[in-house]
Amino acid sequence: MEIMDYKYLKTRKENYTLWVEMHNPPVNFLTVALLEELFDLIKKVSKEDSIRAFILTGGIEDVYIMHFSIPELLNLSKDNKKLLLNLFVKSKITGAFLKYFTTYTNWLMDWFGWYETLMLKFAKIMSGYSSSLYLWFIMQRTYFAIERLNKITIAAINGNCNGGGTELSACFDFRLMVGDQGFTIGQPEVLINIVPGGGSTQRLPRLIGRAKALELMLRGNQLDVQEAQRIGLITASFNKVEFKNKVQEFADLMSKRPMTAVDAIKKCVHDGMETTLRHGLSIESEQNIRCLDTEDTMNAMQTYISYLDEHINPIDRQKITTEDLNHIVQETVKHMEEGKLYKFKH
């Protein structure tokens, strides 16, 4: 992949990982323009086999994302009125029409790439008159694209993270944060009388549970790294001096995961969360069949069978202690976790 630099994004490749740094001084306010670049980059990355992990971090020292641009959100008040959206939501009937229109539009964009391109172009043309539709659509499509990316995704949070930054990070598979600089993470929209409109009302309950999500959004308070990690909002934290190296080590380890299985597991989880258990199990079966139809899976399973024949099957349970058995089993799991069964093509 040709490493491209955008106005707000700087990219560099290390091993099988693409690092993406955000540069929007002074504190990386999230904007529509930045989301446009991120959306374009994600689409390119999804087609690039040499990239197996995708990391988003702040390119300004000790700065991740302050929050979404307030001036752009303020414009929505008058721009919503231009499209009469403020009147639509005053009635249950027209409000329902608006909700189902946007739901159906997103559904069509999920199924047809050309329709997504067409709708985003149309909404952008309209943004000269009213920014409302384009802001919501580019935000939603970018966050969906990250969530569904067929790679390991990591939000490397190297500074304070609020509002839109928290919402963006919730779309990633893992959230790693600097833990020794007093940085905090939060969802403070309620304090200025708005909803966390970048998806947190839907993603946070799925991520940390309804009670904690409500508490975070209704209080609007900041969480330190330890509390955020305790409730599952943050995956892990590292000291600043070792942060980039630790994130890269983690990315290198996760890059050893078979990408077909990575993509399949993410599809099962994200699609399954939106449906019934019965249908979710059908999605799981579909993706399982897909994985079993690859040469990589057959090779990995055969390699594992050989390993079992050498290290596990000869065990005489009458002559081995439980401690020794545990050690053998744990070594087997470690051998698998380090990616020694699956060998991807370089």
C-alpha cells in the first residue's frame, strides 16, 4: 500500500501495522474534514493485505482527541431548521418517518457500496445549504467502517479523550491508553444539553453495560484510566515512556491472528448484537463454514494435530502430576497464542 499523508492524518507502516496519527492543533478537535480523511483511509486499508493491524493515535504530544468541534455542532441548530428536521421530531408520526428513513438509508449503504458513495456525495453537495445530513452520515459511515474493518483495530489513546473521541474509540477492537499522566476519558455532552450523538448511546451500553453507560453519560464526569479499565471502557494502560513500544508489541502479537477468522469473529459479534440469539447463531454457523473453507485453516489444524500427537496425546495421566499437566496445557496455549500454528503468507 502506498502510504498517503492527508491534511489531518499522518501514516507510517511498521511491520504489518499501519499507525495513523491525527494532527489538528491545538487539541485535535474532531471535525467533518478529519472524518472524511479517516473514512477514505479506512476504505483503502480494507483492501490492503499487507496491513493486519490498524492503530489510531494522536500526533500531537499528550493529545488524543479533546472532543468533536463545538462550532460545527452549533451550526446544526440552524441547519436542522433549514431541512425542517426540528419540526419532524415534534410529531410521533413524522419522527418515526425520519428514523426509518435514516435506518433504511444506512441499511442500503451497508449492502451497496455504490449507494453509499452516491448518498455521501449527495449529502455533501447539500451541506452547502445544510450540513445536517452530511455530518450525521459521514460520522456514522466512518464509525461503521472502523467497526467492520477486516483488520485488528487499536485506539492508542495518548491523551485526554472526551465526547466524540470516546465515541470514535468505542468503534475499535481494543482501546489502549497512557496510564501515568493523569489523562481522563468521559462523555460530557449532557453538560451542554445535548445527546452523545456519535453513537455512544448505542455503543457504550453494548460495551460496558447499560447501567455504567447511563451513569457515564448522565453524570458527564471524567474517569481516570484505572476506573475506565475496571469497567471495560479501556482494554489496558501503559506508562507514557513505553506506550508506543507496548502498543506495537500488542499489534505485532495480534497481527499473527488469521485475518479470515478475525473478520469472521467481528462479523459474528457486530451483526449478532443487532438480532436475536437464534439468528445470531445462524450468522456464526455461516462464518464458521467460511473459515473451514480455507487452506490456511486446514494447515493450522493439521499443525495443531501434529503438536498434540507430540506433546499431549502421549501423556499417561496415571504418571503425571496435576501441576505438570497444567504446565503442559499452559505451554500449549502459549504456543498457540504466539501464532506458531498459523503461518500467514508474507
